[in-house]
Amino acid sequence: MNSRLRFRRRTLAAVAAMVATLAAPLSPANAQASAATPAAPARKPRVALVMKSLANEFFLTMENGAKDYQKHNPQLFELVTNGIKDETDTANQIRIVEQMIVSKADAIVLAPADSKALVPVVKKAVDAGIIVVNIDNRLDPAVLKSKNLNVPFVGPDNRKGALKIGQYLVQKLKPGDEAAIIEGVSTTTNAQQRTAGFREALQQAGVKLVSVQSGAWEIDKGNAVAAAMLNEYPNLKALLAGNDNMALGAVSAVRAAGRQGKVYVVGYDNINAIHPMLKDGRVLATADQYAAKQAVFGIDTALKALSGHKKQSELSGVVETPVDLVTK
């Protein structure tokens, strides 16, 4: 009987000691071990790449570059890509950005169809706590300032690129020769800058600029504008197109007018469709602004802001990407 009592007492004492141990605060060593336990991984940031017309090979290249980058870095971010049906579909691009706000994207990398019209929806995104990075076509600095917005721009110096093309072209011309510019969408900064670069090159060489008209970045519109210019100016010696799509349209117009070999055509973007024409001389020159790299640099800028817990107001500046002359 006494042995049973002693056994019960020992059992109760052991249980009491265990309870006391569990209830006691962690020792410094145990607390350190507990703190070292890894936390659950944070959610990967969701980055939306919003482009202009995916009918333009340039933006397909940009999209493919972004997808390839995400494929090789799946642990860094999730990617959503979208674009509009044509270069002037500004209203739909605004709707796409609004959808990204509603779906709570962490960052938006935007190639705006219009340098001014997209600023209000960019402000909506920033007010919703979304990081916004601008690529390809720069948002209007004055309009951004009026909204008290800092939006970093990642892209090339379009004036510099167009100047390189123009300076190569004028080596084939002489002072007094006539040239015309087929401009992109006139409200976009990159169209304005490319036109400025072309103008500068023509002025330096004493070449007469007889017309500047918008081809809205599109093949068909570029073709119609080029055809009208060739008809109005029978002595025209050169057509400077603000992108390769419009240059393709210009080449068709030159052929239809029976003036092959008499009118030089230049473009901008170095899309694959232009390469055979560079080779056989139908297009004299273009510029490579590395669409895929622009997307990657833009995404990296957004990811660095997110990982550094930066606010949009802390972001600013320009990350200049390369642009190179491409000839035969």
C-alpha cells in the first residue's frame, strides 16, 4: 500500500514539473532558436505590363522579352501582359490600367498610347498604392508635375536615335533636296522627339523639309500619307518614317508611284519585317531601341522599388536605354 502511494506521489510530482516547465517563459537560448524559425514566404509581387498595339511587332517583341524574363525568374514576380488593338486606342488602354487597379496589381509598367491622356489614370494607380514605371513613350513631364507625380521613365533618347538615322540619310542627299516626315501619333512624346531628331539632321544638311504629317504609327495610314506626299511633291527625295510600320507603308507607296530607287525611306524600331528591305535597299536605315530590354529594365525598376518598400513619391529620374543605328 505504501509503495503504491509513493508511486502516485512521484507521478504527480513529475507532471507538476512538466507543467511548470511549459508555463515558464522561454530561456534566451530557446527564444533565439524560436526566432530563427523561417517565416512563411511573402507573396510574389504582381507586375502588369501594359503596352500599345500588339499588332505592332515592336510591342510583341517587348511582350515576349518580359515573358521570357519572368520564365527565367519565376521566384521574383508574377507577370500580367496586355495591349490595345491599335496605337490610337487610348480609351481602351485607360480601361486596362483601371482593371489593373481593381485587380490590385503591385506595379504597372506602362508604355502609354498618349503622353498626356494617361496621366489621370496613372494618378489613380499611384493613389491606390501601386508603383508605376513609364517605358517607351514618356509621359508628359509638365502634366505629371501638375498632378504632383514622380514617375520614372525607362527608355531611349528618341531624338538622339532619329538624329542618327537622319544624319545617315542626308549623306545620300544634297542641299536643296526635298524630304518629308511621316510622324507617329502627334500627341506622343516619342513621336515628337523623333520628328525633332529628323528635323535637326535635315537642317544640318540644308535639305528642305516640305511636309510633316501623322501616319498614327500604322502601316495603312503610313501608306496613305506617303502616297499623298509623293503625289503632291513630285521632286521628293526622302520619306522619314517615325516607326517601321509606317516605313513599310511608305515603301508600298513608293512602289505604287513607280519611284523605286528615286525616293529613300527610313524607319525606326528594327522590326523583323524591315530586315529584307534593308538588305535590298528599299529601306535605307532604321534604329534598334531594344524593345525586350526596355520591358526588362522597366520591370526591374518596379521590383527594386517594391523590394525597397519605396513610395511612388520617392521615385524619379530617367533610365536611358540604348538606341543604335541599323543599316544594310
